[in-house]
Amino acid sequence: MTRMSNKREAVDWFTDGLRQRGVEWVASLCGHGQDPLFDSFRRSGIRIVDVRNEQTAGYIAEGYGRLTRRPGVCTSSSGVAVANALTGVMNAWFDHAPMLFVSGSANSDTLGMGCFQDSPHTAMSAPLTRYSRRIEHPARAVQILDEAWRAALGCPHGPVHIDFPMDMQKAVVAEEDLVLPAPSAPPPGPNAGHIGQVAAALRQSSRPLIIAGTETYYAGESGDLMAFAEAFSIPVQTPIWDRGVCDDPSDAFTGIMGAFSGNAGIFHSSDCLIVSAPADYRLGYLRTTARTIPMGRGWRLLHERMVDTGALPYRAWLAEARGMQMAFRNAVLETGARQRMDGRIHAVDLVGALDQVLPANGVLVIDGGSIGQWAHHLLTRNRYPAHWLTCGRSGVVGYGLGGAMAARLAYPDRAVVLLSGDGAFTFTAAEIECAVRQKLPFVAVVADDQCWGITHSGHLRQFGEGIGTVLGPVRFDRLAESLGARGRRVDRAEDIAPAVDAAIASGEVTVIHVPISGGNPA
Ligand SMILES: Cc1ncc(C[n+]2csc(CCOP(=O)(O)OP(=O)(O)O)c2C)c(N)n1
Ligand SMILES: [Mg+2]
């Protein structure tokens, strides 16, 4: 007797492949090209988190990738929807966040002939992704998914894109005809020879500084790094907006380095930089006289090497570095005090209140210019947890609501607090309705200085006035209420912490509108 062949539409094989890779939801906005995908998701139990702008779908996918190191998935319809979703893809491209973007498109026999929303989907994504391919043979649906997935989690990680024309989705493929994924090689391990050189450089140094973030985080070595740094009293700093490597308060963590922020004093006082980060603008392109040694994977091996060689901890240097970190923080607080206006809330009050009420495992999502700088300066004195979410190396604003939804999907049981500028918040404010309806609660605290504050401060310095930087009044509490969320306005500094606390406890989407007097720490 011959066995009945198992025949299914390619889209169902594809959806199965997603499920096998642990995908439980996709973020999306419906439309042309993805009806078979939506139907397949529905039948297979994959949740569709729907949004009002594909930008948010992209941000949810990449935010989830950042928070969990597993690719978040978003899908879109064809044409301009792809360009919208590419906003999140581009943000992921900047610093290797793993995510998968799937676009639908018209039947392949009409592509390029002026079919509806005919547009160069994969050509648009190609420069921004580690893998970008259209499925042109339905039997390759799972094999292409596998290639894409492996590229997203490759070395380095990054965003990937699959374009899936509708006729390819609907084509029936027998199981035995499916093209099988090729076996893959494991990621490269630490290079023992190079680790030896790092150890030797450290032994010759008296004031070493470790700069690490995203690379160490995605390598899964944050714990090893911090254990090493603590054992040998070596200060660690993370480039601003990188993934954090220090979840729990640690004396060895001495803050953020970056463009307009961070305590550059430690950097300039160091005689040896152990760098596991790109030498980009945040690190001043590493133009320094200090010895600079790149470091990849293998923090545990380095730790062992240092123990073997009988190296001693750099206690006095770490104490000095901590002193510089505290002096820097105090200078920031003094800047805030100088800017303070009678009776008005200042960003320092707001950030201080969050510091009081945010639980240790709470997810803080930071979006906005000046308010983000204040938060980074004041909240990162001895930790920069990987469960906080920032824009990443791109420095984008306007991703925060997608980021908060991603955080809720990644951490169903934790407090999720978005700290946003007023400008950043309005990029995708309508998503509040989607979050409420789909039970993805978070607390959004909107620091409202009625301007694109960081740019405004820069214009004041350069031109004596802001040029196109001033915004009008928005009642963010009422806006939230009109979108089905809870809204609260706070006008006194002492009311911020209780309001945030109550909002976290409510388990509902809550927007707390905090008018502030404005000002930048730098
Ligand atoms: C998509 C995008 N557009 C423009 C910018 C430039 N930019 C950086 S910070 C900023 C101001 C943000 O204003 P707001 O969210 O109100 O925060 P504030 O600086 O006032 O605290 C702008 C316009 C950017 N980073 N990203
Ligand atoms: Mg603002």
C-alpha cells in the first residue's frame, strides 16, 4: 500500500516552520498580499498583534529581538507598507537586532508588470538586512525561512526579510517535495591565542577599562564579563543605547559612554581599553593614546587566564573611577538645579521618581532626546540592565510605544514603563488603542516640554532661537482616554512616584502626562 502524501499550502509549511522556531505571535497591519498568511496564522494559533502603522510592527519585532535575543517577527502587505515596516528593520540594522520581516506581494506571474502595489520589496531591504529573498519556488518556503532565521541569529545577528508572493503562499506542496534546510555550523568560539594577548595587555596596564555592550549581550556572555570585572575590579562602561550587560547593581559598572553623555573622564584616564564594541561616534572613534585591544567572545577564558597568571585586582583604580562617576553624576544634578524654574517640574524630578518606584526587574523603555539623556545620566550609575530598552545605535526617536508593546510581549509579568518625550510619543500615539484592545498594558510617562527639546537646546546655543523645534500643547492624558487608556496629569513633583506606582499596580495602559520645564544636561 502506498502512503498518502501530506500535501499543504506553502504558507502552512512556512507557518509551521515559524512555530517550530518558537514564534507565538507576529506584529502586523493587514492588507494586500498577506491574506493567506493571516488565514494560516489564525488556523495555526499564531497570534496577530495588530497595529495602526507598520512602523510599529517593525519596532515591535526588533524591540523583542533586542530584549530576548530571539528574532521578533513582523509582517506587512505590499507597496508602501513595506517602506513603513522597514523603519523597524533599519533600526535593527544599525546594531544587529535579530528580527524577521515577511512581506506579502502580488502573484509572481504579474510582478514587475504593474500589478497592484508592484514595488521592489527585496531591493529596498537588501542594504538593510543580513538576508533578503523572495520565495519564488513554493517548495523552498521552509528552506528560505531556515536560511533567514540562521542569518538573523548569525554572527553578528541582524534583521532579515522574506517576500512571499500570494501565489507562492497558496501553492500546494507535498511534504516529500519540500527542499530541506542545509545543516549549519556552530558560531565561532573564543580565540584562545587572542585572549592570551588581551590578558598580557591587561597585565601591563594599571588603569584598564572595559567597554562592552551589544556584542557581549548577544554572545550571551554578560554574566561572564561582569564576574570577571568584579573579580579583578576593572571598570566597565557601555556605549549609550547599546544592549546592557549589567542587570544587577555592580561596583564595577561605571556608566554609559556616548555622544553627548557619559563620564568621559574614566575613558581619558585609562591606559588600556579592552573594547568589545564598534569604534563609532559614541566612543569618539577610539581616538585615544591609550592602548586599545579589541575583545570578542571569551570573557570566561580571559578570567581564567588572569587567574592563572596570578594577576591582582585593580582596586585603587576602580575606586578612583567610581569617584569620577559620582562627580560626573553630581555635576549633572547641579546642571538640573541651575535650570530649575519655580513651581515647575524638572526632568531630574521625573527621573528621580522613576528611580524610586521602578522595580529591579521592571522594564524601562527610554524614548526621546533630552529626557533620554537625563535618564541615562542619572539611572545608570551602577547598572544598565538588558531588560531595559533604548533606541539603539541609530539614536531614533518615536519607537517607544512599539518598544513598550514588545516589552510586554517579552515579559508578560513585569512592570513595563515607557519614559518618553512629548515629540517622540506622537510618532505612533494611536497605537495606544491597539495596546488597550489587545491587552498589552504598560505605563507611559510623557515628559512634556512642548518642543523637540534636545534639538531646541542645540539651536538656542547655536542660533539664539529654536528653528522648527517648538511644539504646541497636547493633553496627553486626554489623548490616552480618547484611545481607551487611563490618563493622568501630574503637576507636582511629589505626585509623580505615587502616580507611576498606582499605574503599574492597575495593570492597565496608563499615560501619565508630566509637563516639565525643559533643558538638556549637556
Ligand atoms: C526619527 C527621528 N527623527 C528625528 C530625530 C532627531 N531628534 C533627536 S532627539 C529629538 C527631539 C525629541 O523630542 P522629544 O521626544 O520631545 O524629547 P525631548 O528632547 O524634548 O526630551 C529629535 C527631533 C531622530 N533622532 N529620529
Ligand atoms: Mg520634548
